[in-house]
Amino acid sequence: MIKAIIFDCFGVLTADKWHEFRLGLPEDQQPEASDLNHQYCRGIITKDDFLAAVTELTGRDAAFTRELVDNEDSKNYRLLEYIRELKQQYKIGLLSNVATPWITDTFLTAEEQALFDTFVFSYEVRLTKPDRRIFQLAAERLDVQTGECVFVDDIARYAQAARDAGMQAVAYENFPQTQADIIKILDK
């Protein structure tokens, strides 16, 4: 029985400009860009080091890469309203590969933050998706088993990693599809 639903932030609660940018890079640059992002999200390298490395790797203008990382993405208000409904019956978590406290300091209002029973941020726990331990930690913080969780992420390999950790998962494409997929899982 499902007791908790855990959401990613970037690309789910927001548009993920970094992900779109990385996928637009030449194939040979994508792995290094991903590695740099994971180092930044784990707090291994600073924001300035991350920006400099991405600028050097891609040859893009430094102002462009800073804008890419600093951009405040738009909120997915339909999903936040749906989370409000789900909160009446399920524990709700937010699990994100993020390098700063931007989500709680800037992005989500206090009222929106209250929708979540726990936050698991990579920079705080020094783990990033797809490491199975970050999914296990999210379940532990919600006081449920991984098999009692649904995880929602826009990156298919992270959704698969959640499945590998014992969760059910939904690969977010858009709100109607995600809502329908969550309902199918909850109705089982």
C-alpha cells in the first residue's frame, strides 16, 4: 500500500533549464557536464568552479552559464495544487539534486513548503540521484518503507533508480500524464 509520494523539483515542480541545456550539448560533452553538475550538487565544487568548468567545457559565454544556473524557473502550479489534494491522504516528500538552499529560500513560499513532510537535498546529504541511498533516506525521513513510496521525476533514469531502490515511480512528462500515472498506482 502506498503511503508516501516523493517529488523531484527541477523539471517537475519547475522547468529544468539545466537538463534541457545538457541534452542540447554534443554527445561527447554530456557525461562531463553531468559529472560536474553532480559534483556541484554534492557540494564538492563551488558554484564559481562549476560555472567556470561548464563555460570551459562548452565554450559558452560565462554570463550565459550563470544565467542558466541562476534562473528562477516557473512553478508548476497545477502540480502544487494536486500535491495539496494528495497531502490529505499521503505523506509528501521533495527529493532534489540541488546545490544550494534555493528551493526553500527562494522558490517555494512558506505555504508551499508546508505541503511537504520532508525535504532531501543533495547538497545537505552529500548524495545525488541515482544513488539508491538517497531514495532510502527519503523513505526513512517519511517513516515509510521504500515499497510504500511513489517517486516522480522527469529524468527516466532517476525514475528507474527509484524503482531499483524498491519504489514505484512515474516519469514526469506533463501534468495530465503524471496525474493519470499516479492515480493508476494509487488505485492498485
